[in-house]
Amino acid sequence: MTRAHISDSVDTDTDRRRYYRIQDQVCVRYEIITECGDELPSKFQIISELSRHAESLGLIPEDVCQRTPELGRYLRSVERCLGDITRFMVVREMEGSEARVHEVSMSGGGLAFYARDRLSVGARVRLELFMVSTCTALVVTASVVRCELRPGRNTHPHWIAVKFEPLHDRDRDRLIKHILTRQAHDLRRTRSVHDPSGLTERDV
């Protein structure tokens, strides 16, 4: 296979992963971007960095922990501690705000969720996202591509779809990792429903 073919294969695989779509529960807070300019990091951006560091500790090779068990136990303890601190800070930061846990439709390219207010198509928004199941916190910028009023929902009747603006590589990788983790979890749950014994043809 030539270098060009390898590159095309990688690009295709990246695009495919980018548009995997899942249904998930995500804590969402958003604000409309009204002007450009440098801003000081928000508390949630700091939380996002803390979340990223906790995730990086989980990527330490298992053989390192096996060679030095004490170091492994210490790193796992730090990982759990950072995760607990992240969850605590998210709860405190979201208290008293418009943030809430939403049932969302999400992919590597965008997000759709119910909101209280109508947003204009084309508006740029800053989203603070906390993926509950994996304790992943992200701050992203997006553009509104659709806003539909769906009667029957009392407090959050607007179905908002946004497209993410280009993400930093590490944020994109964290988002894709979360999506793939959720997909794997949903697949295991589906299999267990259809086969409660957990046995496969290979096991029989």
C-alpha cells in the first residue's frame, strides 16, 4: 500500500469516527458569543484541564504498573482523586445556573439538545459540556444550524442542533474516545438483553 493510500485510509477512518452518533446524558451550559477577543480562562476551562489530566493518568501502560506496583497504586489513587475533584467542581460550578443534564444526540461533529430559549441559526455559542458517564469535561465553540420549536415540552421546548467549530486535537480525541466508550457500553448492554447468559457461540 502506498503512502497516499495509507493517508486516504487514515483520513476516511477519522471522518467515519467523527460522525459516529450516540444518544447520551450530558450536562450542558451555553452562552451566545457576542464579540471576539481574548478572555481569561473560565472556571469550567480549568475543570476541563483537570479532567484531561485525570484521563491521561488512566493511559499509563499496565506493564509499568506491574513492574512498579507501588507507583501503579499511587497513580491510580491520584486518578481517582482527580476524578472526584472534577465531579465535585462541576456540581458546584453548575449549581444555580441554567446548566442541566440533557438527553442529547452527539457526534464528533456536533450536538443536539433541548433548550429553554430560541437560538438564531448562524449564532455562535460557547458550550460547556460534562459527559457524566466518563467524567469528561470540555469547552467548545459551535454554530447553531437548526432550531425547532417542539410543543409539549414545558420548560425546554426548543430542539437546538449545533456544529462544532474546529476542535483542538486533544479535545477532539477526548470527545471521540467518549463516544466510542459509550458505543461499546451500549453494545454490551444490547447483547446482554438479547442473551442474558452472556454466552456466545464460541463459548458453547
